[in-house]
Amino acid sequence: MSSPTSPNASGHRSVLAVQAVEHLLTDPDGTYVDATFGRGGHSRLILERLGAQGRLIALDRDPRAIEAAAAIRDPRFHAEHTAFSRLRETLAALSIPQVQGVLLDIGVSSPQIDDAARGFSLRSDGPLDMRMDTSRGETAAEFLARATVEELTRVIRDYGEERAAASIAKAIVARRSAGRPPAGTADLAALVANTVGRSRKDATQHPATRTFQALRIHVNQELEELALALEQSGSMLAPGGRLVVISFHSLEDRIVKRFIDAHAHPERQMTAARRLPLRASELPRPTLAAVARVLPDAVEAAANPRARSAVMRVAQRTSEPWPEAR
């Protein structure tokens, strides 16, 4: 049996695998959701620790991840090709009213980055695809072919936190207007590098890293999907059930933190919106309790560079009714 911190056959190494599963599993015979199967590192560890009556539902919108899931021959395991933003309806179709835990490992996986044909990587040339679900949706190339300077600026600035967003957007549109749109990942990376130069504080980061991140987030609607998945996950948890979320950049982690805070301290929002003080009996009751914030230790960060930016947040469902969607 391989270590959960060792790469599997695909070269993928799950981040914070042991810590995530230890926080997730509160009942070995419960039903759990790995909402981001990837190549199954977390799922396999969950199955190792599940009891005979336990059940694991895996979701992923990447067709290749679902192909990898087919290799797991365990009657307690079931995989669905779907986005985690459809968690509630997926569980309903499986006649599962509640679960004891949901795991979300957000962002792009190592196998997706390492496959040049997916278009995520700066290390090798490939088509400008960037879709996590290659069976549907607009590719990065198609977005770059139609987006205005204003739209490109907004995407690169807001999702990439790139200071030179306007200059990059203008350069992309200028190339497109000249009949030479970026031909692939290497061409786009070179265009961005030539536009912003390499005068970055972090000399180890390619100048196009933030632009690639922004395009990937936009193409996959990652932040919108995350917000939907968090709300649905919380509503499907049984009392005492755990929500475990691993994120890899500040935009994701901010959404997760605010979501947990909002459900752990709903009275703050209500009192902020009201001028008059409220009686204790009038205050809404928390539906989540923050349990932990976990960072990878030095050993894992050294062994797996992808882990260095990871933040894991854990919350536990209370017995209070989940608020209706607003």
C-alpha cells in the first residue's frame, strides 16, 4: 500500500491527505462525498478507513478523472461525472438525504497541469483549452478570440490579481486585431512576458502565471462554482458532519473563510444590518462551527511543491436548521 503522501501511478500527490481524512471521518459507517476526485488520492484513503457499512460518493467534472475512478472496484464507492456545484441534485438522484462529510480539494490537479494538451501549463506548449470538463464549455482560446479589452482586463485583474492586467489585455487584443491571436500556451506566455517583463518580486514565478490562473478560473467559473458547492455541502451535512476544504490561493480561501464565518456567526450580519440592538432570542443560531485551519508542515511542503500554498479549513455542522437560500 502506497503512502498517501507519495505520488500515485499518475504522478499525482494528494495534498494534506492524512489530515483531511482524519478531520473528515467522524463515523466510519457514514456516507461521505469526495467532491473533487482528481486521481483518487483522498478517496482511496477514505475507503481504507471506512467501515463495512460506509459509503463514498465521488464527483468530478473532468472525464479523465472519472475514467481513473473506474479502476476502484469497491462496492462502497460510486463516482459521478458532474461539477460539485450540482452536489445536492446528485445526492438526491442517489436517494441520499444527508451525508457525514464533504471534502473539496479546490483548483487544478497535477495531472491536469502535467498534460500539455489540457492547456494549463506554462512548462510545455499546448492548445489554449483550460477546461476542466473537456466535454463542454468555452475554451480559453475561444474566450480570447471574442473578449474585449475591458473584459480581459477585468478577468486578469480580478482573478489573477495582476497589476499589469490592462497592458496584457491590450497586447492580446492588438495581436488578435493584427490577425495573429495567441496560437497556444507557449505563445501566450511569451506575449505576456514580453508585455510585463520579468521585473517581479518573485523571480521564480513566470510573468504569465497570474494571467494563466485568471483565464483558467474564468473559463471554469471556479469561484462561482465554489460558492454554490459550499452552500450545497453545508445544507447536505447531517448534524455533527464535517466540511473539509483545501484551497491553493487567496481568492478561494477568502470565499471559504467568509462562508464558514457567515454560518458560524450569523448574528454579526444581522446586527450589522440593524440599527437597533437585538435580544438574544432574536439572534439567528449558528449552523456551522469552525473546527480547524491546517497548513502543510515543512516536510510535506518540501516533498510536494504544490502543497506550499495550501490552506485547509474544517467546519462542523450544528443541529440548527440550515437557512433557506437567499
